[in-house]
Amino acid sequence: MPGRTTKIGVAGATGRVGHYAVEVLKSRGYDVVPMSRSSGVDVISGNGLAKALEGVECVIDATTGPSPEQAAATEFFVTATRNLQESGKRAGVKRIVVVSIIGIDKFTTGQYGGYYSAKQAHEKAMLSGPVPARILRAAQFHEFVDTLVSWGKKGDVSYLPKMRTQLVAARTVGEALADLAIASGNIAASAPIPEIAGPKEENLADAARRLIARRGESLRVEEVSDPADPAAALYASGALLPGPHAKLAGPTFDQWLEATIPAKSRGRSA
């Protein structure tokens, strides 16, 4: 394991997972360089990267693009990867750890399929770069349920895809990224890509209903499955569930709700 004097850069340091990776590494005594546009580092233009990476041994890539559309997301990830790899090589970075999504290699089209394809391009670009890269695939975050509810909202109903998932806390993913960043030794080429997920399988719509009830809201959730969407059967069959080699770690979704969302009384029945 690298010494506590190891300097670790975190790209996307203010994001949903990145800020937890920063927090965890700092709590363990590591020298952390948070990299984000707010700190003067832009992974797309490359501005500030060279200075930020001075003396950095490992980079955690927790960046997320501004758009879920395939073309825009692919351009973002490929450009950010190129800049991180090229600047990292010049700075002497020894490895890059990047967060990805469980099951993305099973999707090519359909709802959210474009973004998954962009993440596949992200992984490929990272693994083909001059700086050795390690991938960590994560399940959907507890925090992402609210985002999906918002995306699916039409009036007083939120329409969500029929989806089996094993929701995980963003902080838990941040901890796993930190562990991978400081781990010593090489990973065999034949080894499966590491995965991190929560301890319990969930139905997305059921989780959304519990979130809405916890907040005391009257929004109704309807589960939908579009037979014209080639991804629908994959979501319903568990394509996003972790493999047998995955690390499972809490809290569960209900434990996370209790700890992070204040309970409120519902104004009227859904």
C-alpha cells in the first residue's frame, strides 16, 4: 500500500462521488488534490491540469458530463480521458482509477443505453491510454433515485422503467474508489472488472415510492415497460445487478433514507 505521503488527484472532486472520495482520502491522511472547474482545473480544455498533477501518483476519475445523450456524453468522456491520460503521462502519474457502471456492456440502445455506450467508450479510452488504468463499476446510487423520479415526472405522476437494481450509497462508492487508488500490486488481465453494489436487490419503482413517502409528497409512481425499447427486457431481467465477484456494502436504501431524508407527513393520499 502506498504511504500516506502519496498525492492523489480526484477529477470531478465536487461531484456526487468525487467529493466523497476526497473526504475519505483526507480522513485517512492522504495528500489530496481536488480537481474541478471551481478549483481552476478543466478536464475538457485541459486548463490547470498540468499544475494540478504535479507530484500526483494516482488520479481518481469521477467526472460526469453535462448531458446523458450518447454523442455529447461520449465526446465529454473521450476528451476528458485524453487530457487526463496525456497530462498524467507528462506528470509521471502511475495509474488512474475510473468509476463506471455495472452491466453497461450489455446495453447499446434504448432508454439510457446511449449513456451506457458513452461509458463503454470511456472505459475503452482509459484502458488504451499510456497511464495504466483500473475500472470500478458501481450499481445505481441511492441518490440517483430522486434524479430518475424527476426525469420521469409528468404532472402528478412519475413514470419509471421496470428495473431490478442493487442500489448503493455514493459514499460507499467513494470509499471503494479510495481503496482501489491506494491498493498496491497489479490486477491480472484475466481478472473480472471490480464491482461495488449495495447489500440488497431493489425494484426501482418501489424504492422511488419509499423515497416519496419519506418526504411526505403525494407524487404517484407508475412502473412502465416499453416493448419497443430494446433495453426494457434487460432492465427487468436484472442486467444491472452485480456479478458474483462484486463487493456488497451498506447502507441499504432504507437505512440511507432514514439517515439522510427527514421524515415528513404526507399532505394527502397518493
